[in-house]
Amino acid sequence: MLAAAACGFANAQTTAYTTPVGYEAVTINTGINFVGVRLQQPVLASGTISAVSNSSITVGNSLNLASLVSSTKTYILEIANANGVTQEFLGSSVSGSVITVSGLSSQVTVGNSYKVRAAPTLASTFGATNSAGLEAGFFGIGGDIILLPNPSTTGGFDQYYYDDGQTSWADVNGTPVDATTIAWNYADGVVISATGNGLKTLTVSGEVKAAKTAYGLTASSINFLSSVSPAGATLASTFGNSLASIDKGFFGLGGDIFLIPNRATTGGFDQYYYDDGQSSWADVNGTPVDGSAISLSSGLLIANDGAAANIVNNPPTAYSSF
């Protein structure tokens, strides 16, 4: 259940905030849960991009960004432009106001607005000592398990759990890890395997993101994603302006398929695609649907039918007032 007093939004989970900061309570069911972190860490720095090269970005000539970040932690560079760039970087890659990060010169231009914030981590999302209340393992993997998609292994995940015996987060092998350094891009989804004896509600607090967000879809694969916007996001509002980047069906299911977890059916999904023949969003049976009436859950999956692609997630129009 979602209740947002300050913004006037309502949805099927629970959020309350004074614009644009607050909390969201996401129901965790027994079994596999596909969720997204839709409220973000505080902004550490913001301004305009002053220089871009093939290997780096300068975030204001006078800003000493290096003094604001930790060399061992992961951060997100957000660019507020049509591409919705969200780029992870390690604090160690920053020198003064320059971030060494390659591959963005075609997506970012001088004068674009930016924000830098810490990436979500196991510690910030679930608590350094498991304040979220996951069922813990004991000197070995067990209980509730957090799975983070690993882009270097198609279909693979990095798995973590809280180990009561070691009083620490640990990986799939039972090796203790520093939960403050296990990070991910908030555009990506998180999979929670819940036993039903532990975590039942995940409460996330932070800031609402009002700008666009890019999804980098891996070729011919299932992509686990966050819907990013904590309230008001629909199939049409989120992806309607990105139809040119979406592989479509034609009078029948095909192309890129959008899978939204169906809470009424454990492990089940409602499946949708855009049908060029009918000039409409459609369900798995090819029946046209009103995309503006299809609400997005915190986590969703996109089955990318072809080559690697970028799709932009557009926030609800009401967010423009933030």
C-alpha cells in the first residue's frame, strides 16, 4: 500500500514523504520477490558538467568532489538530459572535480545538469546489522537471500545473506563481506528469496528522483530492473516516450516483453508488449490494453528480444514540480 501525503500519490504499496523525501514500505511475500529501490541516497554534489572527454567527466572546475567521496565506495552520477544517464563509479576514480569514466561522451554534453549520490548498498537498504529483519543464516547460507544481478554473467547473480553466527553479511560461500561496499545501480532490480519466517516488509527511505533514468538492456536476455518512481508510474507514462527504442510485436506477442510481478500469483507475471499492428500496448494474448492503467510495481523485468539497447524510463509528469 502506498500513501504519499505531501505529493498526493496513491498506489499498492506504502509510501509517505514530504516532497521529495520520505519512505516506501514494500511487501515481501514468501518465495521470489522482484523489487527496486525507489528512494535514493542524499545528493552529495550537483551542478553542471564543465567538460567531457572519451575517458572522463568534469563536474564543475572549482568543486573538489574527491573530498566528498570515499575511495572504497560506489556512487551514482546522474545526468539530467534526454538520455537519463545513471553511471556507477568508485570513489577512487575521482581526482578533484574529474571522474574517470569512459563511454559517456556520446550521451553527455557540457552544460548538462548532474547530481552525485551514494549508490544503494546492502547496508543502506537492509541495515549493516540486518535491521530490516531478514531471516539469517548461521555459519552458512540460509534464511532470506538477496540476489543482485551480475552483468558479467548472463542470467547470473551475486548472492548474499546475513549470518548470525558471524554477525556479518556474507556471500554465497559464507565468507563475510563489508555490506557498505556491496552496491548496485538503483536502475537495477533486486531479487529477494524470502522464507516467510523473516522479512515481510522492506522499508526504504530517501529522496524521490524526478529526472529520467536510462536502462541499459543486455542483448537477448531478461533484465531485472527497478521502476525508479515510487508512485504514479504506469506502462504508458514510463515507456510511452521511448517507443522508438522498443522492439515491438505485430498483431501478436513479440518483441520486447515487459513483465510486471503479479502479487496474486506467487512467481507469476503480467506480460505486456507494444503492438505496432494495433498501435497499442497489449497483453500476452494480444489484447489491446490501456497502458496508462497498468501500474508498475517496484521491480519489473524486460525481456529484450534483440541487440543490447538503451531505453529511457520517464518519471510521471507530476514529478516535474519537484
